[in-house]
Amino acid sequence: MKMSGGVEWALHCAFALTAADRPVPAARLAELHDVSPTYLAKQLQALARAGLIHAVQGHAGGYALSRPPSEITVLDVVEAIDGRSPAFTCTDIRTRGPMPASPEACRTPCAIHQAMIAADDAWRASLRSVTIADLASGVTAQHGPGILTGIRGWLGAEGTARGV
Amino acid sequence: MKMSGGVEWALHCAFALTAADRPVPAARLAELHDVSPTYLAKQLQALARAGLIHAVQGHAGGYALSRPPSEITVLDVVEAIDGRSPAFTCTDIRTRGPMPASPEACRTPCAIHQAMIAADDAWRASLRSVTIADLASGVTAQHGPGILTGIRGWLGAEGTARGV
DNA sequence: CTCAACTCGGATATTCTTTGTCCGGGACAC
DNA sequence: GTGTCCCGGACAAAGAATATCCGAGTTGAG
């Protein structure tokens, strides 16, 4: 029961893109968070494949959010990185062994599977109720409004990349 | 985001032990579910370590539930097998990079971490609301009351182990 | 129009956890 | 005593997660 570590990176990047007003290269996002640039690129590609962000190629290219932050839920990001399949996979044990269950009684998932589905739904519902915009407002409430403009400025700065 | 496959086995075993009226050897539980005996033994040891079931050694030994099924929740079993640590681990990215967050503002978990904690709580609460007894009643509602006595009889039978 | 620089994108190694197995030791009932 | 059963750890194999590279495409400037 462990979620991919890239989810944290992806969520932080989504928040950073909220502050940006122009496309941001993957390498700059990696530098902002001090993580592996190549691996972060992989996560961003997954986000792009899911349609949450879109890539702008070329000289002044980079990544930008495809929708307003209030329409991107945390669940969207989690599912884009970690996959959409539920954590619990039912092997249908009841149909095997010396006392197999009758196939017609197995039209509905077994009680164990039902409990797992309910828990998974509750988990997803909780993540769906929080949007990236909510995260942004939570961060500003915690660190003050200056953090957003600070990130925006740093992302837009030109020569900061290799500066000491 | 994948849960250990042994959780399914453990839950099925817990249900089977509900039907049993005497200790059941691990090998018999493995045969009932047609799974690897040695690996199932590992999961049962974890359940015993968590205090959910207790082992009876010796000739007529085996495993039996330590509490009434109505006092064992699905969450207990899941945590015994899959671990009690939450799926999401916060690396505190905000404290790294060229724009580190002030340490005194990080006394409370970041907004992302908070959302994950809330989802994890919802997930656990859902699993905690279902007991093994609930599973048993669900199974009888689905497969009829005969399934319980059938399992009880098969578990108690002597020479069924290797018979063709 | 040419060029060059910059960007993403997918295919590729490496590490690590999970899964699955095995064997010796100890305890209980018969 | 003897056979059966559980316990605990050590051990090998499989799979996924992690981390990295180089090529394709696009843009903007000259």
C-alpha cells in the first residue's frame, strides 16, 4: 500500500504552474524543487498524457495548465501518475479450491471486494473534493500571499538557472 | 498504489475461521483456497503477530480467531498484512530548492499532505466500519446459509487432504 | 529561408520492494 | 517417545518503481 513518490512532485508542480503566467520548462521545475530533472520529466509527460497540462515546444516552450486550477482535482493528478486501477485486485478465490462457489452466485462482487470498493470510493471522493486551486489558497494561508508572486518571479527570471 | 495480494488471502482466511469451531492448520486453509501454503503461512503469522488470530501448537493445533468476528474489522486485517504506514509519504519538498519555505511555517503539514491525510482517514474509516462478522453475513446473504456449514464440515473433515 | 537552440517524447538500464520458498527449532497431543 | 504442527529467520526470484539517456519536432532569430 504505497503510492508512487512522483505524485508529490507532480502536485507541487501543478501548484507551481498555478503561479506561472507563461510555459515553464521541466528543467526549471526540477530545479525549483531540487529533484531529478529527467525523472520529473517523466511525471510531467504522464500529466500531459492525461490532458491536465499541455506542452509548448520550441524556444520559449514548456508546460502550462490546460484548465483553470479550480477544475483540476487532486484525484486527477494522482490517477494520472499512479494509475486509475484500484489498489485492491480481487482474484476471485471463491471460485477455486475444493469448494468452488457457483458461478451464477458470483455475478456480484464478493463481500470482501465490496468493502474494498467502498473504501476506494471514499478515498477517491475525498481526493476529488480538493482542487489545485484549493491547494494554492491553502498554501497562501500558510506561507502568506508573497509566496505566489515569489514563485512567479523566480519561474519567469531568465538567468537564474545556473547562477550561484 | 497497490495493496499486497496477501490481504485478500488473509480476509478469506478470517472468514473461513469464522465458520470453524476448532483450530485449523495453515496447510488446510491453503488447500481450501488453492494458494501457496508457504506464503499463506507468512500472512497468517502476521495476523497472529497483530493479535487477531492465535496459534494452537501440537497435534490438533492450528489457527483460531482471538476475538469474536464482530470485533475484528477489515481495517485490522489490512493493517496487519499491509502495514500501518500511510500510502503517501511527504518528503517536505517545500524546504528544499532555491526558495525554501521558512521552517516555522512548516510546523503544520503542507496543503498537499493535509489532503492526503484526509483521504487516508476516509479510506481507513470505511474499512473500519466493516467487521468480519459483516463479511460473513454478506456471504451468507449471497451464497445461502449452507456455505458456512459446508466450510465448517470441510475444515473439520479428516481425510480430505490428499484424497483424489 | 537557413540555422541553431531549445523543448518534449519514448526507449533504455539500475535499484529496490514485493513475492514466494525453504529449512531448522520448539511445543503440544497422543 | 513420536508424530504433527507452528514459529522465526534466511534465502532466491520476479516485478515494479526509480533514474537516465538520446532522438524527433518545434520555435524563434538572423
